[in-house]
Amino acid sequence: MTKPLFRSHLFTLTASVALSLAASTADAALITYDLRVATSGQTAGVVRVNDKSATVSASTDVVVMDLYALLSATDANTGNDGVKIAYGSFHSSAGGLKGNLSATLANNFSGLASSVGTIGDLDSDGDLDIGNLGTANGNTGFFAASSTASSAGLPTHTGGATALLGQVWFSVADLAGGSTHVRFAPRKVNSGGSALQRDLYHQFTVDGTNLSRGDGLAADISDIATGAPVQITSTAVVVPEPTSLLLLPAAALAHLLRRRRRS
Ligand SMILES: [Ca+2]
Ligand SMILES: [Ca+2]
């Protein structure tokens, strides 16, 4: 009787230690992928509100966003931090403001096997996304690979504690949709290949320690984080077609006409 009891206590103790460790590290990701509205390169109708918000007003507008990898480095030396490999997909919301996404790689992340990702309408809402829905293996995603080769020909970690991996462009496809969120989804998949192989999708160095993540297991999920999405909102006044005006209730029509008279 005593042995199973002891085992059960040991299990409880181990589980509670594991749980408290998980809780203490949950908000301390080792790598955070953060998409931000770029400070330059926007088309004329784009207003950059802040890192996470921009407005568009013309059907030809393109919002340029930077993808950063932020590492949880704590020592004063940024020379011992950097990214070797990063992999994921870019999505806009299903519906809302529509725009087509395309990506570019930063010069020092366009190394061997790198890719800007396969463009396709992942959520069938009529605009183009990049990569996959994150639940499958394959090589369709955005793949940033350090282009700094060591003497052995292998890429080394580069970019420091805040590494610019590349950019994603949102080209307006239909101004009428209101707003959308654009996000980067890092690959975290617990299927296909070995856990070791899956871990090769996120390789980085923090304060001199080389790390690999990506197999989708609990520890990896808490080690890989994503920042808030970028919200893009249309400020264009879209005039309804005459046929749709007929469908508006009388009160709404009167309100719309008042607004148009004022503007
Ligand atoms: Ca969309
Ligand atoms: Ca889409």
C-alpha cells in the first residue's frame, strides 16, 4: 500500500512543481514575433497611427509592415543574441477590409532555403494570405534564414536581440470592408517528422545560448509568442450603389443624405 501512495504523492508534487514552473514562464517567452507598421515606405493615402494601427484611404494604398523577432536577452551584450531560422504564415482577418499580402526578406535573412512564402487565399474570403493555416507541415510558409555563413558554410545567428526578419505588404483590394487585422502566426506543429526536426523551425541565440523551438508541445508554445496584430482601417467614404440605396430603410437613407450634404 505504501509504495503506490508514495508514488501518488510524488506525482502530485512533480505535477505541481511543473505547473508552477509553467505558470512562471508563461509570460516570459524566449522569442516574440512582432508585426509593426513600418515608419517609411507607405503609399500617399496611408496614415501610420502607431506600431499597431494604420488607415488607408485609396484603392491603390499599400501598408508596409515590419516583422521583428524580439529575444528575451538580459545581458548588456547584443553580440551574443540573434536569429538563425524563423518560420510562419501571414494572415488577414476573414472578411472585413480586403487586401492582398506579399512578403520580402531582410537582406541578412535571405540565406539558404529562405522563402517569402506561398501566396494563396487561405480563408477563402477573396484576398490573398501567405503560407498555411499553421496546422500542417510543408514548405509554404515565410522562411527567414540567416544569410551570414560561418567558415563551415552554416548560417550563424544574426540580427541582435531585436532582429528585423522582413516585411509584409498589404495591398488594398476593396476599400469598402471597414477594417482587418494582419497577423504573423509562427509555426508550431506537433505532427510530422521527429520532435527534433520540428524544432528546427525556430532557431535563435539568447545571451549566448543556442535554442531550438517549434514542435508544438506545451513548453515550446510558452517559449514562442506573437505580438498584437496590426489593425488596418479604411477611412474612405464609400458611396453605396443606387440599387443598394433603394434597399436602405427610410430613416437610414435620410441620415446618409444629411451626412453627404454636410461633407
Ligand atoms: Ca482577409
Ligand atoms: Ca484571405
